[in-house]
Amino acid sequence: MNFHIMTLFPDMVMGGLKESITGRAIETGLISVNTVNIRDFAGNKYNHVDDYTYGGGAGMLMQPGPVYDAYQSILEKKSNPDKKMRVIYMTPQGTPFNQAMANEFAKEEDLVILCGHYEGIDERVLELIVTDNVSIGDFVLTGGELPAMMIVDAVSRLVPGVLGCDESAVYESFYDGLLEYPQYTRPETFMDMQVPPVLLSGHHKNIAEWRYEQSLIRTKERRPDLYEKYIAENKEEYQQYQKRQNKLKKKR
Ligand code: ADE
């Protein structure tokens, strides 16, 4: 999978992505990250890519020309010339990013991510090239670089082979709409706190049941919105679980 990141700060983006799992994925060729410096397309001797806003107001705006030319340079390089590329603009005005969007984006061969700076980007070039406006949350950052890195990270780990063990992308928070259950490793006792005995029992069915229950409890407590959605969409699975619990209670 090929990421093309349009930015004024390519070193910032690569600095983060060249480490750890994404770094290894780049090295092994499972993903590529091609940064395009918008300033290279400034087209003036001062390398300026921003200007005052028409109509007045504070701050500078990125001009449309350099952004458009940077995009054209990506079109010339993309791996499949016939396929239309998704162009994601990182903006606090976008749709909030979530796992379902990461799954969607992971199906693409090429993904373009546009990072804004200053007060944003001239609307005309956004109208011309952007297919998806994406936000990483209801707060405002100084630029789109950190959000872009987050998208690359979340999408890359879904590319087959990027995670060491393919299973780890399966049993985890959001996979089935619930948060992940608590996990433990050695030592068995830490500061007088014990690992839940069921996890040491070797009884796989009981362990699975305990984990499911913990996921439900945790999701209800921390993300009531996700919990309500899960119950509404997984009535049967939840009812089965309740039946099993009632049976256990009667036995006791
Ligand atoms: N750029 C600045 N703030 C942002 C946010 N919250 N999400 C995406 N891009 C941004």
C-alpha cells in the first residue's frame, strides 16, 4: 500500500513513521510513504505558499496553486494510473476518524493525505481534489501532520503482514464493537495484586467467557455510546450470554 503525504513538514511525518512497526513495514516494502513537500511547488523565489485571506480576518491561508501542483506530481507517480485515488484532507471540520474508516482506507492501493497549516487551505483546490474530509477529534492542532501520521499508522497495521501476528488485529478493541478486556503478564503477583485466577486455569471456554464479560463491563463504563450500539446490533449474542449467566447463578 502506498501513502502519499502532501505536507510542508515532510521530516516531521517521516520522523514519526520511520520508527517501530510502520518503520519495519516501510523497510520490508509492505507499505511506502512518499512525502511531497508542498513548498517545492511554491513557484516564487521566496518559496511562499501562503497569503492573506480575502475578506479579512486573522492568519494566513495556504494558496491553491502549490497544493494543486503537488497533487499533480503524485498523479504522475501513482501505481495504477486508471484508478481514482482517495484524497484525504486532515481537518477539524471533517468526519471523526474511526476503525471502520481505517478498514475502508486499507482497501486502497494508493492513499493521498493532505496536511493543512496556518488557517487552512483555499477552498477551491479542496473542491477540486479532496474526496474525504477527516478529523481526528474535536480539538484544533497546529497542522495536519500528526493526524496524517495517525491515519497511516491505523491503516498500515491492517495491511496483511505488517503486524507480526495476524491475529492481533482481530481480537482487539473495536473489532466487534466492544473495548478489549484487561490483559496481564508475569509476574503472577504485583504489589499484592493477583492475576485473575481464571486466566491461570487453562480452561479456554471459561477464559473466553470472562473476557467477553470484562469487555462488556469496560465498554459500558467507559464508552456507553458503543455499549448501547453493541447491545442493539448483537441482541442474540448478548441474550445467549445472559442465559449462560443465569444458568451459572442457579447452579451456585
Ligand atoms: N488539523 C488541525 N486539527 C485537526 C484535527 N482535529 N483533525 C484533523 N486535522 C486537523
